[in-house]
Amino acid sequence: VTLQVECAVQQRQVLFLCVFLGMSWAAEEPLEYFVEEEAERGTFLANLAHDLGLGMEELSAREPRVISDQKIGFLLLDPLTGDLSLNEKLDREELCGPKEPCVLPFQLLMGKPFEVFRAKLWVRDINDHSPVFLDREIPLKISESTTPGAAFLLQSAQDSDVGTNNVRNYTISPNAYFHINVHNGAEGIIYPELALDRPLDREEVPELSLILTALDGGSPPRSGTTLVRILVLDTNDNAPEFVQPLYKVQLCEDSPVGSLAVTVSAKDLDTGSNGEIVYAFFYATERILKTFQINPTSGSVYLKAELDYEVIQTYTLTIQAKDGGGLSGKCTVVVQVTDINDNPPELLMSSLTSPIKENSLETVVAVFRIRDRDSGNNAKTVCSIQDDLPFLLKPSVENYYTLVTDSPLDREERAEYIITITVTDMGTPRLKTEHNITVLVSDVNDNAPAFTQTSYTLWVRENNSPALHIGSVSATDPDAGANAQNYTINLNSFFHIKISGSDEGIIYPELVLDRALDREKQQEFSLTLTALDGGLPPRSGATNIHIVILDVNDNAPQFSQAIYETQAPENSPVGSFIAKVSAGDADSGINADISYSFFDASEDILTTFHINPFSGEIILRLLLDYELQRLVVLVRDNGEPPLSASVTLHVLLVDGFSQPYLPPPEAEAAAAAPADPLTVYLVVALASVSSLFLFSVLVFVAVRLCRRAGAASAGRCAVPEGHFPGHLLDVSGTGTLSQSYQYEVCLTGGAGTNEFKFLKPILPTVQAQDPGRNSDENPTFRNSLGFNFQ
């Protein structure tokens, strides 16, 4: 059963005490596994899926990881099968030293959902070390007056193995004087004691050499030997005695090197050299010899190296006081190292997720563990982050924390967070550790492109060459990467979009002309420009572009007719209206403002005629005295440069019915050049046909009149006084006449003759077609003719 401690802490600063964690985990039993040291790499330990009651697929989906405080990764977990195996050979002596049992704690960290399982790996000792004596020879001085049964402590052998594989027995080489007794000492160490079986006689045996053998409890047992050299001395019947057999002292781990730890004292009742005492460590371990030193005369013990509570908390020293006669006494000094707050907290990062998608709800950013190697209040820690960040620290079990998002992130507001995790212990003075992590926020497409204006107005002159840059617009999209924008315009064959570049996320599209524009065909364009981003789903924004085509003076004025012809009576008074010419200009503005004038006119024409420069009306200034006047009218616009056009106006002076032939402009041009025979034939044929048609009309009119006269009673015509209603006779101008005329024929009674005459026709007024005037305003040309009958 896994008990997870979940604390929904809304504050930014979290106080996580190890005491509370220990209480919350008191009821949970960790998983335990066993392995012998020096086992080969890959040795199978257990199947975690089976031990946790999970299926292999479920275990793999939860992303298990093995986390350990050891500096080496000694375990290997196969997430697919759940098999836990050794990652390398383990040396128990290197990992745990003399500590027994050797237990390596580790944690099984589950990611989905987050859960921590405690576990222990017990490393069993094997007998891979032999007992070793520090000295190859042990000198021993024994007085000849020593009585049988006296015992002498000897140097103990050291064995790196523990338990039954440690030293379990000592033996001495066969001799007649001594045997070995084995005694248990502090910390489970056994000491050999040399016991005297019979009195010594220095004169008989001044020296003895014995071999001391240390045996461990392994199978098969291992052994180590040293030489015990015994010198038989003269009588010294008092051995030194310490004032107290046990000294207890406490030293702070920050005690300086050279400081006094303790002073021991012993007394010897003998005199002379037998009463002189020398102090020394009694077969101390290598670690004790490196840490402490003793003054052989005063018995003062000093620090030789720095203490470290996190490495060793207690030292047990055995000090020997030996007099000049070889007798000795021993005491024990227990040095207790006290902890100070000299280790700052450590942050061990287990996982870090970056980048994180914006707008995501509560998301696990990091999983880490806090460790402080001190003890007590010095190991209690407080963990916090900055208050102005949208993140939250949540404590979990075994000093684990999870860093989660407190609210949805907005990349457009902030794309990167530098989170400083501050861990402070509760010691004196307080030590803290700061760990910075960088969390990037990845973009999602949550913003549509937006133009800086809802509409744009651009101006461009007509007739510009293609590929002309018309103008630029800009749209912004706070999103990034594929979520940024592209541009399109509605279907149009005149323009396309070109992306010129971007500046800090703003893309500037340029509107480019594909072909020349003609203002006279289309004066403006309305386009819709759409900015479309590349996100899924895509977002878009639009703006309207109004393009106004500016006019250039590329159209000359044009007359409504190629040639103007008019007739004027010979007696037309001064100021009479002769004709009106009309021209138009397809341009606009000042380019369409036109004015009329005579072109290359002689002095006679300028004194005879006057043209209104704005309306194009021509009036008489003097009486006409020529049958044909040829005027050239010039129209000019006000563009830059100005454009112009000209037209020819023929003014024919007429008198009565007969009209002189008015040659067309083509005939005038032909008269100046040699006549073409084919042209002459055509002119003659046209004149003949016209004459024949006119004659036929006259005959038709005469016949009808005669029929009416014959129908009258008694061959007489009684008519009332006055005129008959007029009948109109329309004579087409397909003959030699250049215009169509209508003649009014009037029959009157009382005439003295039966002949009729064509009255003097009324000459028509020729007015040029003006697109701006209605057809009703055009003049109608009509001639009237009266007939008298008897």
C-alpha cells in the first residue's frame, strides 16, 4: 500500500519538515532486496512490476525511474519488463566501510501519476579480505617477576569484512610459556591477550619470538600473521594506572586543527625509569592516527585533521600508559563529534519539462528532491520561489517537491521564465541554496492576425509600368513560427502581394502592380487583403484597400465629327450663328478642360469669324463675300504637356435654290494631286445617278399635280381665296447636293400662269454634334417653295 502525502499548498513558500515526513512514512514498509557484493553487472534482483502488483504495460506507462543518493548509478531498471538488475559490481567495503548491515536506500519514482516508493538494497558481505596486522612485529617486554596468569593485550588485526567474515579468533605458535585468550572489545572488535602460563627466567630465556595468527570466520577462513617479540626484563612490580578508565568528550566538527581534545593522566608507583610514563595510542586504526595525535609526555590529545560530522560521528580511542619497566595501563577516550550547520541544502533535480504549451492547465514543470547532510534543525528546510510567477511548489513525500503551473501561461505576454528555487535550512546561521531553471513557453495559435488599420487608401498614376510597388500595409500576429501570418488578396488580375521582410514579428506585404492601369477604363479598385496564419486551425484577419487611379494627360481631345459642313445665306447679318463644333476629352480634371481656337487662320478668317473658346460656337463678325470658307478649328486641353486635335469646317455661301457644288475634303486633296482615272469614273457615275434620281422625283411630282388638276369639274378649279395647306417635298442629298432639303410647295388660286417656281430656299444651319446636348436641340434645315396655278 502506497501512502502519498498530498498537500495542496496555495502559498508560495512551503515549510517542509523532515520530522513530519518521518511521521507520515512511519507506517510504510519499504521494498527490500538483497545481493552479495562483487556480483556481476546485470545480476537480476527483482521484478518491480510483480512486487508492486502492476502489469508490465501499466508500469511502463507510468515512466518508472530509480533515484538514489549514491554518486554512482548502481541499479538498472528495464521499464518494459520491470526487471531490476545491477548496473555494476558493488564493493561493500567501499560503500559502507565497517558499517553493518550495508543498506543502500533508493526510491522508485513514478511519473504518471506522480508517486514515490521507498526501497532498500542490502549488500551482503563476502569473505574477500584477509585479516591484516598494522605492524609486522609486536615488541613486548615482560618482567621476569611476572606471575603466571598475567595477561598482556596484543595488537588486534583489522579485517575490512564484517560479520562472520571479520576476525573471529587468534592463535599463537606453540610454546611453553604463553597461550592466547580472545576478548570482545568496543564496536565488536576482538582483542588477543597473551597469557603467561609459567614464570619467566631471564637468565634462562631472555627473549621469545612467537607468531600471532588472526583468523576470520569466512568459509574457507582467511588469516594474517605478525611476529611477537618478547623481551624478559628485570622486576617492575607496578604498572601505570589511569585516573579514570573512560573519558568522554564532545568536539564541534568545525574545531580547528591543533585544538586540544582531551588530556589523560596515569600514575605509576614505581620509581626511576620504572615510574616514567609514556602515553601512546594503543593500536589505533589508520583513521584515528590521521585525525588525532597525542603528546607522549603530557597525555594531551590534539586534532590532527578536520572533523566531519557527516562522515564520522564518534571516535573511540584507546590510550596506553607505559612505564620504563615495560608495564602499561590503558584507558578509553570516546570523542563525540557534534554537528554544526556547515552544509547548505542540496537540490537534486529528477525531471524538468521545457518548453510548456501556453494555455495549458496545471502542468508539472519539474520534480526535485531537497537534501541536507546536517542533522536536527540544521537539516530542516524551507523551499520557495518568487512570488510574482504563475507557478506553485507542492511538497510530496521523501522531501520531494513538484513545480506546477498555477494558472495558464500566455506566450505573447511572456515567452520565458527564469525560476529561482530557494532552499533555506533552519540552522544557525541559516544556509541557503538557489537553483535557477529556465522554462520556455511554446506557442499555440490563439491570436488572429490584425491589421494596423481597418482600411487603406492608395493612389497610383495610370500607365505605370508593371512590377511597380504601390504601397505597403502591415499586420501583426503575436503568435510565432508557423502560427505567424501570410497574405492573400481577392481575385484580381492587376495586383499581387510581395512579402518584403519582417521586423520583430511584423510582416510587411507590398502591393505590386502586374500590368498597366487605364483610368479611362476603370477609375478605382477595391481589394480585400487577408492575413492568414499557419496555425491549426488557421486564423485570419482582413482589411480593405481602396486604390484610386490618378489621371495623366494621355488622351487628346476628340471632335464628334471628322469634318463639319454648314451653309450660310449670303445676306446673313453680323453676329449670326454659323455653326458649333464639339469635342470631348476622356481624361479628367484639368486634363479634360478644353478650349477652342482657329488654327493657322488668315487675317480674313479671324476678322470674319469668331469662335467661343469654351462653347465652340462660331459667329459672324463681317458679312460673307466668299462662296466657300474653309476653317480649321483647334481644340486643346490643359494637361501637362497639353494635347490637341483639329477639324475642318466648310462654310458654304448660298443664294436661293441653286447651290454651288461643295467639294468634299477628299476632292480638295485630290485636286491638288494628279487625278486618278478610276476616281474620275466614280465621280461621273455618282453625279449621273444623282441627277437621274432628282429628275425622277420632279417628274413624279408633276404627274401627281396633273392628276389632281384633271379631276376638277369642267376643267376648272374653284378654290377659295387663300393658300392650300402646304405639302412637304423631301429631296435627298444623294445627288450633287451635299445636304438633304425639304421644299414646301404651295398652290395658289388666281395665278396668271400655270407654271410653278421654286422659291428661294431657307439655308440650313450646320451645327456639330455635341454629345452634351439633346438631339432636340440640333437645328432642322428646311426650305419652303410656293406654286401658283391658273
